[in-house]
Amino acid sequence: MIKVYRLYILLILVLAWFGFHQSVVAVNYSTDPIITVLPFDAILAITEPRFVEARNAKLGINSPVIGVSLNGDSRAYSIHLLNDHEIVNDQVGGIPIATTW
């Protein structure tokens, strides 16, 4: 892990040495119009998620999930499901959360 940090720091120093920062261009988006692609609330949030135990989940061994663990309570939200809904409103460990993707 220390080697990765050293490599990262070395990369930053090398890029700074060669003037990489000068090639970054500032963009002013204040004049760009906002284009609405979908109507308001077109992608519905999951507001009452249902869960199964991990051994009963119909996910592949390498299926990506977002994991949340609070106050001894844990949840896993499937990225494949979140691709369609983008947000899950839930309570984990008694704390209201919004999981987004």
C-alpha cells in the first residue's frame, strides 16, 4: 500500500514538473443552456426496498453492489438494479439513508 502512495506522489510531482497543470482548461458553463432529457420524476426511486439473505440473492459472485453498514445493520444494493432506478430510500440501523448511483 505504501508503494502505491509513493508511486502516486511521484506521478503528481512528475506531472507538475513538466507543467501538466498548464494544459488544464477552465470551462465556464454559466452560458450553456440546460437541456432536459427526461421529464420530472421519470426515474422512480425505490422507496420500500425488499431484501433477501445473501445466500438467497440471485446475484453472481462478482456482481457489483453498494454496501452500507450502520449500527450493526447491513445492506447491499445491486448496481444492476440501481442502473435502472438510481436511488434507494431506506433505513439502515435506524438511520434514514439515500443510496444513489
